[in-house]
Amino acid sequence: MTDPQEAASRPPVTVRPGREPQPPGANGEPAHAAAHAPAPADARPQPAPPPAPPRAAPRHSARLSSARLSSARLSFARLPSAPTPAAPEPPPVRDPLTPAQAFDALYAFCAPALVRQAYLLCGRRELARESVERAFQVAWQRWPEVAVDRDPAGWVRATAYEYALSPWHRFRPRYRHPEPPPADASDRALLDVLLALPAPCRRALLLYDGVGLDLPETAAETEASTPATANRLLRARESVAARLPELADPTALHRRLAEVASVERLRAARAPVVRTGSERRARFWTRAAIAFTVAIIGATALTLHTAPTQYEPPVPPGEAVQGVPPRAAPGALSDAELRLRAKLRSATGHGPQRMLPEPR
């Protein structure tokens, strides 16, 4: 058994994780720090131990050290190596999308919203659907360019807007008569206000307050300067606020534009149908261009074959000779002329007398 007072009088033992308990001074701490450490109140003062005499160094210390080092190396080599952390597995490599798959993904993402936006631009359901289909047909024909564009959706949107706002649609028979307006009176009023705006102002208002583009992007898509786009936007907002004061707030205007576009049942065709139509249209125009070229070549060859090889000046019109009386028209025969004619008719008209000259 250990006396409690003796245990209390012992110096404290330092314990570090992963090591054996060591007395003070053995872990690199100075001995005087351990000696002057505060002792408990009931501890008795202990006399300092006498210094130990220095030991004589062994003769073969270098040999022993090398032997211990070699044994330590052998023992370290025999230890099992720590398991290395497993490297994270690389993500599975997905097959790249084919052009048709990428086009179908872009169409499914953009077409429904573009049809509604085009309806707000032109006010015609069929024209809105046709504009979006035509824009995607052009995009499929120029897919290598559209696929690497910074904003493919913006490229298709700009093409659809240009087609929907084209002034040539008014001359088409199917678009000469207006379509039925929306059923709701408020939606009809907002659509009338939009269609009364000039086309550039209407487009700027739809891009900024409807789609949510900022001013530089709106100016870039409409191919105008930023100040001009800002003036168009302010003009459009003033016109809308003058006729519909409740839409003076841009947030309310954005919400109403989305509601008007979402109420109408506007559906776009399927992506394979659009791709097939684009290819059919491209084949048609290619064949038409080939036929037109062949016709021009044939007409040129025919012209070269039938054209004269030398210049033939045209016959000039006749001119009156000055100083010569004009020839009078023959009139009735006189008596002498009548007798001469009778004599000529009664004389022999054949025989040797006609062939020989008469002597005079």
C-alpha cells in the first residue's frame, strides 16, 4: 500500500497521447521548471536527489548504433504498410449528344415559351406558331453555327421575333383578317395596347419586362444602341401606363404579360416534325436553285448558238430626194397607147422573126 502523503509529495507525471508516462524533465522540459512547480499545500518538502555519476561510453557504441539502425530498418520493412486511401472514382463518361438530340433538347426547352412571346408580338396564334417553327428550321439548317453560339436560345428567339414582326405578312391572304381576341376583357385590353405600339418599342418592352433581359442584352438583341433601347422602353411604358394605369409598375406589367401569354392555348409542333420540315424545305430550295441554274445555262447556250457572228447594220429608212418631182401614179391610156397595145398583141409573138434583128 502507498501512503497518501507520500503519493501527494511525488512530482506530477506528464502523460502525452500515444507515449508512455514520463517524469518531469524527460520530455524536454527544464528540470528547474519541474522543481519549482507549485506543490500541493499538504505536501512535504523532499531533498533533491544527488546527481548521478557520468557513465562511461561503450567502446563499440558506433557498431551498436549501426546494428540497432539496421534492425529498426528490418523491423520497419516487415511492418504491414498502411492502406492507402482509395482514389475517388471518376464520373462515368457519357456519350456526346448527337446533333438531333441536342436540337430536340433545345426545342423542348425554348419552343413553348417562344410561341407565347411571339403571340404577344404579333397577336396571331397561327403566326406565332409558324414563326417559332420557321426559326427552328433555320436553326437546324445552320446547326453547326447555332450549336457553338454563346446563347443558342437567344439566337432562335431573335430569328422568331424577326419573322413574327415582318411587315410582309399583311399581304398574305390568310392573315388579312383579324383573329378572335382573348376572352377576358383585361387581357384583350393589354393585347390591344401592345399591338398599338411600334414594333421596335413592343419588342424592347417584351424583352426587358417580359423575358427579363437587362438593358445591354436587349439592345444587343434588337441591334440598337443602349440609349435608343432605353428610349423605346420608356416610350412603351408610358403608352401602357397611359391606357392601363394599374400596369405602371414594371412588376405588375411583367406578371400581366406572363398571364396573358399563358391563358392562350398555344402549342408548338414536335421537334422531329420541325427537323423533317426543315430538311424538306432545304431540299426544295436546293432543287429550285439547281433548276434555275440549269435554265440560265441552257438559255445562255441557245443564245450563243443562234446569235450572229458578225455585225449587220440595219437598213436605214428612205429619204426624199430634193429637186426631183415625185412620180405620178399611172392614169388611163391615151389613143396612141391603145393603138400601140393592139398592134403589139396582134403581131407575131414567136418565130425566127423574133430572134433575128431587123435591119434599119
